[in-house]
Amino acid sequence: DFIDNREEVLALLARYDHVRLSLHGHVHANSIATRGGVVFVTTASAAEYPMHWREVSVYECEVRLTTHAVDAPLQRVRSRDADPRLGRNDIKLGPSLANYVVINTCANSRHRH
């Protein structure tokens, strides 16, 4: 939802049944969305609240993404307090669903919406 040509991108990805996952960042928030059978996962910045990074584990039939906090509690508090916009830090943190993701990669073809 953060790119101007998202319909173009979704149409392109729909042509390839093997695409199951899109990893990206830049919006400084943890989020997850599924469109056309592709799971889109955005990772927050490691240098700004919530100061997270993702571990990507690839197995024969699944990909697991686990979110971890940078081990810098004082910096995390300072970064959190530096953004005065009401509710903005909750958006950056993302829902708990976005912080542990398992994607099945062995299905014959993904379901298209």
C-alpha cells in the first residue's frame, strides 16, 4: 500500500505462481499483508524505534521470519520518545502477527484473490 504503482507490481507477481514472499523495508514499520497469495513483509528500521531485525530461516517447505529487538534498551527508549506523534510508535511496532511469520512454500500453486 506504500507504493504508487502497487497494482502494476501485483499484476506482475500474479504471473509467477512460485512467488510466495516479498521482503522489504523503508517504511520504518513492521507489517504483514497478503495480496494475490503473496505475503508482503515489511521490517522496521534497526536504527530507529522499534529497532528490530528479522531472522529469515529457509527450510524445504517453509520460510520462517522471526523478529528480534536490537539489544540496546536505552537507545530504544530514546528513539521511542523522540517521535511525539500520537500512536506512531504503535504503527512502527506493528501487530504481533507481523513479528513471527511462517510461509508454506511447497503448495502446488498459490490461491489468487
